[in-house]
Amino acid sequence: MPIPDFESIMLPLLEIVRDGKEWSMTDAESELIARLKLTEEETSQLKPSSTTETLFQNRMRWARFYLKKASLLDDPRRGITRITPNGLKVLQQKPNSINIEFLRQFPSFIEFYTKKGKRKETTSSEIKEKSPEDMIIDGITEIRENLEEEILEKIMKCPPAFFERTVIQLLEKMGYGDGTVTGKSGDGGIDGMIKQDNLGLDEIYVQAKRWENTVPGKEVRDFAGSLSSKKSKKGVFITTSTFSTDAIDFVKSVDSKIVLIDGEKLAGLMYEYNIGLQSGDAYQLKKIDEDFFSE
């Protein structure tokens, strides 16, 4: 039989972990292979442009990813997955299959999949009108969006000190100078500092807030006060959430140069500067060399 697509793997994967125990992905893969009666040849077929990940492992990873976005699976720690109460409720309904359309009934999936209204839905007719290269570009864009979403999820599960170190590392990678994490009690909310020159004549102060709620204007005003106490006019306020209109308007009205980086921008910068990411597969698109065939 052909290797199942990722949607066809969703229901069997959910059924395998229905016991509520923590499953390693290696064990879940073995159970899936047995249930789907895949041959050794099928399970050893590598994904194009990969020397390590098989095509089945790749599709299984995407199945797990989408089930997580619908809150049917949860990852308590690296390489481990388990079913959620919502996942058990779905299995009690005894669905014939689970696919993207099925997952649209869950608010968490809708929020993820529509990206708060930014992602445009694609109809079947539009898919037919797209060239193969257009579809590749769309796929790359979706992979990036998914990774950026996961970056923020990972950050929220890590200790606050990890977040402070991460934003300093990002600013260093962006070329702003040597950074130091300074966050401690009595430091006026300053979590880090970037020295833009070797003598420390020009410094950028950083505040990093790992929040889920919108950052109000008061927090940014307090940060501006901390800059004044440091006799500095440069600051970067980074959060995993968003900034209120009041906060955004405030930084436009002060003499100090304060840059606000919200969660979406943060994830985008971490993607761009390869912070917390590994290089994956590289796909090369080839085209005919017209000069070679010309007489």
C-alpha cells in the first residue's frame, strides 16, 4: 500500500495513545507501522533531500503537529506525546477519519490555522491555478509560520531566565554589540544590556516580558523611567504577547528611542537569525539551460 498522507495518520495516531500514558514518538511510530501494515521498503523510504528522516516519519510529525494545534495531543516533554481530555472525547465519537476539515471544529485550531485572520483560505479552483513553484512557495511560508508559532510555545514553557538570555543572544546576532543579562531585584525592570562599543559609551537597555496578556502602557512608561535613571536614551522592550495602543502611542511621544518587539515580531526575528532553530532540508529547483541547447 502507498505510504499514508499525514491526514490519514491522524486518527490511528490518536487511537494508539488513547490509554492516556506518555508515549515516545519512537514507540508510537512502531505501533503505527504495525497497524498500517507498512513494509520495510515503505518505512525506509527517505524524504526527498533528506538523509535521516523517512517520508513516513515526516508525515507522522505533521499529523502530530496538527493534532497538537487542535489540543487533541499534548507534549509534556521533548519526544513524548500523550492524549488530552479533548482527544479522548473525539475518540468517543468514533469518527471514521480525522483531517484538517474535522479539526476546524476546535477553537484552538481555528485560531492557529487562520492566524487571526491573516492567512487566506485557498479554494480548490485557486489551487488548480497555481504553478508548482507557487505551491512550493506557499508550503515554505506555511512551514515558517508553523515554526514561529512553535518558537513562542517553547519559550512560554521555559524559565524566565531562559527568555532573558535568548533575547540578548538575538540582539547580539543582529549585530548590536555584546550583551549581558542583568535581570535582578532592584534593577528597575532592566533585564539586559547591550554595549554598542568596547568602552561602553553607548548602551542599549533591554526588558524582556514573557507574557500572555497585552502589555499595558504603564509597563512601557516604567521602562522609560528606568532608562532615565541609567542616563540612557535607547531601549528595547520585548514580549511574547502584544502591546496596547497606549504603549505604542507612548513610545512615539518620548525623546528616548524605545523599540517595541511583540511576540510575532520576536518569532520572526528568531527565525530570520536562526535562534533556536536547526537547518533542515534544502531543496534545489532546476531549470533548463537554454544556452546549452542552443546551436
